[in-house]
Amino acid sequence: MRNYVPKCVPIKLADNKTVYSAGEGIVVFNPIVNGRAVRPLEFSQVLHVPDLRNNLFSVLFLTCHKGFTVSIDSSKMSFQQPAGNTLFTATIGDSNAVFLDGTTVPLAEYASAATTLPLDLDLWHRRLAHHHFEGVKKLLKKKLVTGMTLNSSAAPDPICEPCLASKMYANPFSPSEWRVPCPLELVHSDVHQVPYPSFSRYRY
């Protein structure tokens, strides 16, 4: 998804269960019509719903709000504009499920354009939660991450302050004479309230 922003929308499913979207963005789709690639389309207001296991496409939204005309035969659905030209199609499968003909454009193609920093080992080390450099090199060498490239051969900085801080030892806590009589009677925990709810609607 591009231009992704957080957005919480309740969505009621067929089993009367309600799930919530986490965000909204834009998806670029490369249609294939009659075996030929045609002009790419941009689907806007696409909701990201982590609790759904399949991608869903609203035909009614296109017909009611975007002026599309949909033609259906025994094997295919055709999506047309008022001018009559077919913008994309969808094939009806054996289980009566319908799948769009074409592919979405992966965001990885545009990942490098989002930064002016050199794509070196230091940058990928930070992006990958300070993964060790040998592990980063292995990811690059075996091409285990889509869109992960280098455009700089600069040697990484031998001193990474966050890595050093994470390995620091804390002073020992003062001894205590008191002990709880049963497990979990006393629990110490860091609690932090975040501005956006989690997928399960929690804020802590």
C-alpha cells in the first residue's frame, strides 16, 4: 500500500462478527485483459484489515460510487467505464470464487525512492532493528529480502550507540526481605499507552 495512514473502521462479516481496519492506502494494479497487459489502475481508499485472511473487492462500491458497469457471463466478470471500454476483468473459479486478472505492483519497487540516505550496511542495520552486520550481509547475498539493495560500499561505523546501550549492565537491585506467598501475587510491568489501538483494540 502507498500513502498508508492509520484508519479504524468497523467491518461486519457474514457471521455477525465485527473486525476493524488498521489503516487505509492506495494499491496499484496491473490488469491483464484477454491475455494482454493494459494500463495500470490505482485503487484508492483500500482498507487494511489484518483480521481478514483474504483480500475482498467491493463490486457494489464501483457500480454505486464510481459509475462502473459490470458484465457477468459463465466464466468472467468485466468491469467497464461508461465509455464502454473494459478496464479489467475477473475470472470465476471452480468454487465460484472470483479473482481479478492481473497483479498488484509491489511497494518494494519504490522503497529506495523514499529516502535520500545512501543504502549502505549501516542503514539496513538500523532498519532491521540493529541486526548484526554478518546477518545483514547474508540477507543481501542470498537475496532473502525483496527490494533490499546497496548503492554504497562504505564500511559500517564500528561504533553503534544503540547497540552498545542495549548491552550495558544495570546496577543490582537492593535486596528485599519480603516475598509474595503465591505466584503472580505481585507483578512488575512497564505499561505504555499508545495513540492507536492494536489489531485487537487494546491501547496498552
